[in-house]
Amino acid sequence: MKKITKYVLIDILRNRFMLAYTVVLSGISFSLFILEDSSGKALLGLMNVVLFIIPLVSLVFSTTYLYNAAEFIELMLSQPVRRKVLLNRIFSGLALSFVIATATGIGLPVLIYGATMQGLYLLLSAILLSVIFSALALLASVITRDKARGIGMALLLWVYFAFVFDGLVLLILFQFADYPLEGAMIAMTMLNPVDLVRIFMLLQVDLSAMMGITGAVFQKYFGSITGQVISLSVMVLWMLIPLVIAVKKFNKRDL
């Protein structure tokens, strides 16, 4: 079964788009570190790439690849291979390819120019987001057989997590401004991996003072070791839950 993961990994790493994606990430990262007068400013600029570009590329590329691999999946299922094992191996190869691309495109510049705890946190966040949105892409491709609908679903997920969710949170905070919402704000943050990474990184580069009372609340929770461990645990859950749901639906799907 490890051969399936190896095949998927090699196939994706040889893909021209993945090679171009790695080169673009590397070019943006090196440019930011060279142009900015401090590594902290470069990390802030790089954070926008991590929060918006990486989830988008992970979702769209993963969904497209999974639909294009439909014939390969059917061929493998004609062999004595369990569906659960097959899907997990394909996802492993897909996730590993993004880990390698992200570690190369962002990791090398960070280690050369910004080898600080903030830089390492940024690299870890980028890798986690890549795997999380690859898992969401897997779920989208399993839910529907139609390629156009699956890619559209993936794009809607990106728009929701990157833009719509923040608008909904602001609306809730505005409507219930007279009530203590500190605990609710923390809980709502856990429902969006992009927001979780954003706040986590802003606190690491010590910008919580610019966030007012909200920043103080997040600093109190996410600034502690316990809060960081819980945040990373929630990120891991964001990887596992879509994968588990996708495997269950794939096991029941009529091929």
C-alpha cells in the first residue's frame, strides 16, 4: 500500500503546476525578505500569502487532481484493496506533496533570512493549512461526482473561510455588542482554520496591542502554552474530521 502513496507523491511532484507553485512561493518569500528592512515585516507580508494563496491552491489543485485520478481509483478498487486504505494512501501522497512544496517554497527562505520562532510558527501554519484544505478538497470530491460542481464547492469553501466567515463574526459581534462575548469569540475562531492561524501569527509577531480589547482577549488565551497546544489540536482536528467523513462517504458510494 505504501507504493500507492509513493506513486501519488511522485506523480504530483512531477506536475508542472506543482513545480511552478513551489517556484512562485520561493520567489515571493525571497523577494519579501530581500526588500523589507526587517524579517518581522517580511513575515507579515508572507502571512497574507499563507492565509489566502495556500488555501486556494490547495483546494483547487487537490480537487482537480482527485477528479482526474478517478480512473486510477477505479482501477485500484478492481484489485483486492480496501476503499478506506486506498483513499488514505491517496490523501497521504497528496498531503505530502504540499508539505514538500510549502517547506521548499517558504521554509528555505525563512530558515535563511528569518530563522526565528515567528518564522517557524509561520512555516508550521502554512503546512497545516495546506493539509487541512487538501482534506477539505478530498471531502468535496467525494461528496459529488461532477467535476465542475466539486471545484465550485471547493472555491465556495475558500471564499467562506477567507472572507464570508469574518463578516458573519462581525455581524454577530455588532448585534450582541451589549453582551460579554469573550468566550464566544474564542469558540467562533476555532470554527475557521484561517482565522485561527491569522490570530495565532499576529500574537507571535506581537501585534496584539493593535487589536484593542479583542487583542487582549486573544493574548490571554492564545498567548499561553495551553492555548497554543489547544490551537494546534484544533488544527489537527480540522485535518482529521474532513478525512474521516470523506472515507465514510467513499465507503458507501456506489462506483
